[in-house]
Amino acid sequence: MRKMKKIAVLTSGGDSSGMNAAVRSVVRCAIFNGFSVFGIMRGYQGLIEGDMKQLNRRSVSNIINSGGTILKTARSEEFKTKKGRGKAARQLKKFKIDALVVIGGDGSFQGAHAIYKDFGVRCIGVPATIDNDISGTDFTIGSDTSVNVALDAIDKIRDTVTSLERIFVVEVMGRDSGYIAIRTALSGGAEEVLMPEMKFDINKTCKEISVAHKKGKISWIVIVAEGAGTAQDIAAIIKKKTGYETRITVLGHIQRGGRPTAADRILASRLGAGAIELLMQGEKDKMVGVVSDEVRAVALEIACQKRKDFSKSLSLYNLIKVLEA
């Protein structure tokens, strides 16, 4: 087997703040260690089409503080097929690419694991998703920024909530994960949070609101992860059962954007460097993560299939109920 000389990097799936910082780290660490680096545009779809260009150190200047991804990202139905992955593998061979760094979430890692199994493409995954739902790492790139973006909105909403003495139901992102919801609820002083991982008793919540209102509580914030229900539906039930004025706010995709926090920039820089280290050690079909503040490797198959333990979130939920007014 010839010595590794060229690597490629792509970003795939939903974007998250800090992806650019990860691209920067991968590119500069690879070049520092003597590799040529190619950036693949638009994720796996761009790989299938051979849409890539060589990058140098200047190519990634002044992007560490930018949200989104300079490499763009897209979802590719074609890559989900073996035929599509075959096209991608041939493009890598055409450009003489020895290894691929994939920055993304579980779907991206499933694709990386599949192209390794089918065609022997050396892949290293870098976890980047706002939901922080990847096993094998304590945090994923973008999750801290998304919570802080949501928290900033909650702080502003609270001004209106207390001024108008109303109930606000705020919907945050999280189709399968309540990470953003639980962290935002605790740090924002919300009284209730709904998550996909937990059963929720809306009747109990309505009763709590009514009892608290009679004792003088004038405002209430309920955080809803999109996978647990819609803000509109939850607000309608609360208004019907309590009779109190209820308003909704859907934060939507603002949670994906914005300048990455210091925590996400540092994490992205460490993981990007860790990906190059793994390739230099001869690793493949692995993801680089951070556990107890140490950079570690885990098999891609485990990273994209095993979900995180929900017990930590449950303990945070219990704390929210203790701290509510």
C-alpha cells in the first residue's frame, strides 16, 4: 500500500456552527504534516460528482468565527445506494485521495461506514450536530452554540412574558433529541420542558400552572423540542385547560447559525487535529470524540448506532422542577 499523501474533507447533513473551525483545523493540521488536502463541495453529492478543489492554508483563513460551512452541505439520496457510493469511491480514486474526513452527524457517519465496508475507503468522522446525540463523545460541534442562541432568545422572550403576564410556549429544534430543550430550559429558568425521550403529562402541567397562578405566579415558560410536539398544539391545550393567555414562539433554523462559541471553536479545533492524528496512526472507520476532556477514537458503527444515556438529561429535568418558582 502506497504512503498516504492526499486527504479530502467534506461537511454533510445539517449545518452547525463550528464546522468551519473544524475544516480549518483539518486542513492546516494535514498540511503541517505534509499532506495535500482537497475540499469536497456539497457533501456526499459533491463527492459523487467530483466537485472538489485543492485547499491551502490561506483557503481557510478567517473562517474560525463563521457559522455555516465554506464547503457547503447537502443530503444525497444517491449516496445511500451502493451504486452511488461506488461513483463516490471512483472519484476518490480519480483524484488519488487516500483518506476522507467526514464532518457531520449520525447519517453522515452511516455513509462513511458504508463506503468503507463496500469499497475500503479510509474514513474518519468528526462529530458536528446541534443535537449532541452522537455516542462516543461528550459534546458535538455546534451543540453549545445552538443552546446559547436559543438561550438568548429565551432571555428576550422572558421580558415580554413578565411584562404581559402570560404563558409562552417556545419550540426549539430536536426531532429525536431533547438536548437543546433541556439545556435551554435549565439555563433560561423555564418552568417546564417537553422532550422526545420523556413521556409528558399535559394535564399535570396545566394543573401546576393553575395552582401556581392562584398563588400569585404571573408568568410561565414552556420549552418544547420539536420531536415532542408543536408549540401551537401545546399552547392550544394549555389555554383550553387553564383559560390563561398563551403565546407561541418557534425559534427554527436560527439555532443552526451564528458565530460559534469559544467552546465550539476549541472543540472543533481539537477534533480536526485528532482526525489527522488518527489517519497518521493508520486508523480507519473511526470517529474522533472528546470524553472527559480527552480526545478518543470510537468505531463509526458504534458512533452512528448507539444513542447516549438519557439519565443525565433526566437529572437536569428533576433540577428544573426543583428550581421552578
